[in-house]
Amino acid sequence: MSATTDIRSTSSAISTAHAKRALLARHHIVAPSLRVAEAASASVFGAARLRGPIARDVIAHTTGLSIATVNRQVTALLDAGVLRERADLAVSGAIGRPRIPVEVNHEPYLTLGIHIGARTTSIVATDLFGHTLDVVETPTPTGGQNSALAALAGSASRYLSRWHRRRPLWVGVAAGGVVDSATGHLDHARLGWVDAPVGPVLAETLGLPVSLASHVDAMAGAELLLGARRLTAPESNVAAGAAPRLNVAAGAAPRLNVAAGAAPRLNVAAGAAPSTSLYVYARETVGYALSIGGRVHSPTSGPGTIAALPAQSELLGGTGQLESTVSDEAVLTAARKLRMVPADGPSSTIAGVLRSARQGNQPAIDLLGERAKVLGEAVALLRDMLNPDDLVVGGQAFTEYPEGMAQVEAAYRHRSVLAPRDIRLTSFGNRVQEAGAGVVSLGGLYADPIAAMRRAVRAKTA
């Protein structure tokens, strides 16, 4: 190859890279932020989100920031529109704006989460606290990926048109398969999608920034960032008579940094996040995610897989691999063979198997118990390999049949060779998919609320 050819090839590659960056900038594709933020603006916003209404000096006390830094950040967040003052809650006799409590200005806004499942897609409206405002489910579009993406974007657009009093800020997408978060593209073998431009299509249609994440990473992110509001913590709000809003993840105690002689300071952004946390998911597919130091570990090549972990069950059948043994489809296939449910028809569903077990059908109870045992053994294997500080399981294989959790835990304890460690069931129950999509739509705002608001404005006016 000649020097001239080398130069032309290099020039072509540079031009292609520049064109791709320009396209991504035009479409406002943003890698998801599934981490505990450390920026000053994020800490102040987090204090208001978890504890508001709250005064500036209390924010400084709980975050460890100087009062000058807090005042600057509160002013910027007020200007950005994500905080508001509550003069009606000011302490009687106090002078000056710094004594006026602030809280999250949540009513004017929403974010849009989309969970793309193999069979069902959920579209979720979420407020700035991470509360689900509304959710609709629709069959995941089939056919060619271009028509499927157009149909998905059309559904999202029609859904947003219903929200006349709230301004959408961001779109978060959680999906199975292999996700390229930098470009918003998705490979999804079960849907037949290859390099599908999910992010660009949604950004172009909706005029909003879009973040795309692996669905199990997203669920782990929900535990990390939204699970913080599930239990009430001991410190009270600044507003007289107001109930405290600071919560910690289910089963976890708040972490207090107590220096000698000093009042306790709570890391409000972290939500009592342990240093490492393993999240194991099972429903129609199986997966796992690992959070390290307050950040969901998301490899650039996409998440790892546990679908092929060894798993044997004569009752459930399967191919000797975990996913084909414990998936909803595997359970339903086994139930049909055992004639617990009809071979077809409206009652030939996993819900029919669950209903049969709850009605006392012993074969159905045994079948679901077998899945619980296999899942418990798989969780033990993962825990022993990774040895996390916190262990969480989620997905309807766990949450739709909580009666089986005792068998999950018994199999886990029997199989694990390490010191005992409790399993924690997800704090979101059967709503874990919508929580995952919601946190992908909120991650950018929680990481840098001022920059996120600017980006939302730019996307809308582009």
C-alpha cells in the first residue's frame, strides 16, 4: 500500500468519525449515568430530592459542602428551574433568603422511560423524584427493525402528547441484547434487530436527549439511585410538621460519617450504597449486573451473560443451561407437558401456573419450587465468584412467586461455600422494569442537573 493510499484511508476514517460525532450530537444521544454523582450541584439537588423542603445550612451540614458552595449551587438550580423556594415554610423571625427552604420543583416536568422487552414494551412517565406517574404496556413491535422502531417512536410520541401540563426532559431506554450506549444502537437477537438505531430514531422523533442502557444494568441502577427513597431515615426535615423524606435502600442502614464530637453527616447522594453490589435478574431471560463504588459496571462491549451457566433439572427440562431451565417459557413448557395448564388457549400462561400453585395444586407447587431451587443455586455460584457486599435479586421469577423465596434462600445457603450473606429482594417488586427505564431517563439529571437542563433545552430547539 502506498503512502498516498494510507493518507487517503486515514483521512476517510477521520471524516467518518467526525460525521458520526456530528450525527450523535444532532440526535442528542447521551451515555446513561448509572452512578452516585459527586458534583456539588448533584449533591445539593440530591439533598433536596431526598430531604426537601430543606434549608441551605441543613444542606451544607448533610453534604459536607461549604455554605458558600451551597448558596451558589442553590441559586444555579433555582435559575435552571429544578428547585423552588418555599417562603411559606421559612422559620419564624428568620431574615434573608438563605433561611428559606428549597425543594425539588417537580410538577412542571417528567422524564420518559421505555423498557423494550422480548414480548412487551413498557412506556413510563417518571417525575424528578423517581416516582412513576403513569405506565402503559404494549406488545413489542414485530416485523422489520425499521418499521418496528418507527412504530415504537410513534407510540412514545402519542403517549407524550397526553401530558399537557408537564414538560418532558429526557428519554431513557432499557433493553436486552447488546447495547452501544455511546451511539444508542442495539443488537437484539430475539427481536431480530442488528445495529438498530433506537436512540437516534427516538431522539429525532421526540426532540429530546436519549440514553440507552442494558435492562439489567438499568435495574441495578434503580436499586442504586432510586432505592434510596424506600425506607425512612432518622433525620427530620427542616420544615416544621413535615414528614422526613430521606430514605435508604430496603434492608440497609444509613451510613453516617460521624467525626469525634461532630454531628452526623449523611451522604445524601449515595443512598447508603455499599461498595459492591450484585444484582441477579430472572424472568424470560436471566442476567446480572455489578455495582462497584457507587457505579454500575457497564463494559463497553456490553454486559456479560449468565444464560449458559450450567443448570440441571429433570422436572424443568431445558438444555442444561440456566436460561433455558428457569425462564418463564421453560416453566410453562414443563407445566404443559405435565398437563397443569392446557396446551394452548388463554389459560395456558405462566399466570395460570402461578394460580394453580396458589390453589394448592401440588405438582404446580413442586414445579415452581424446582425453579426456585435452581435459581438459588445459580445465585450462590455468582455470589461465590464475585463476593459482593450486597446481594439483590429481581425479576418476576422471584417477585411474582414470593412463596418460593424460602426455597431460593435454602438452595443458596446450601450451595454457597462462603460465609453467610443475606439475599435482598428488589425494593421495586414487579415494577422493576419500569423503575429501570425510569432511572435511565433520570441518571443525567441526577449526575449534573444544570447541564442536563441545558441539554434538554438544546435538544428541543434543535
